[in-house]
Amino acid sequence: MKKISLTLMLLFGTGLANAQPGCGVGAMVWKGQSGIVPHVLAATTNGMASQTVSMTLGIAGCNTNENVQSMAMLMHSRADAIAADMARGEGEHLTALAASLGVAPDDRPALYTLLNKHFASIFPTPETTSGEAVNHIVAVMEESPELKHYVAG
């Protein structure tokens, strides 16, 4: 059993060690370093230094379009209300999110349905930060042929 566990750790740990923590202060501080320790430290630094602020302002290696920056600012201030509307698939906070992304009124029902359908992956835990939720929303929208142009970089 120990051999199996060790083998799995080596296989999956290698991929994690080479993964990048995204953008933000932590990604810049630990840039170019590989291994699980620098990856965890970069992700932790991003959390402490507010990756959302970096995304919102487009600094620290976070190059996003203006719509995503606008959404990040909105999520930072209203994440709980947006999450509640997203879980229902409707609401004024979800409408504000769509507006911040520049989503055309005709495309909004598709956005609401998509976000409602993927709610569990956008907010996987109650501790999900607004920055993480923004990343998840962008990832979900990038997979939608009719909505991906709203989050294109």
C-alpha cells in the first residue's frame, strides 16, 4: 500500500510542482522556481497580497481585459450576493455581473444558465475567495462558444 501511495504522489506531485500559481504578487516573487514548496509559497503569497486586486488593476502579471477587471472589482465587493443569485440563476447582482462583463442582453439568459449550472465549480467551498471565483467564471465562460468573447484577453 505504501508503494502505491508513493507512486501516486510522485506521479501527481510532479505535475503540481510544475504548475504555476497564476498571476499576482506570489507568482512574480516565486517566478521561475519549480517544486512544490515554491508553488505553495506563491499561492499563499497571492492569497495574502490579494490576487483580486492584481487582477482588478491588471498588475503583477495579471493581464486581463477590462470587462474581467470590472467583474473582479464587482466580485470583490459583492461576492456573497452574486453567489446567492448565481445559485438561483437570476437576480439583480447577477445582472450587475453580466453588465460588468459587457454581456449583451440577448446573451444574458445563456450566461445565467451557464453560471448556475457550474455554481459548484465556481464556488467549490464557502471559503472560495472572490479572486478564485473570478478565475472559475472566466474558465467556464471560455468553454462556451457563445460567451467566450466576453472574457477574451
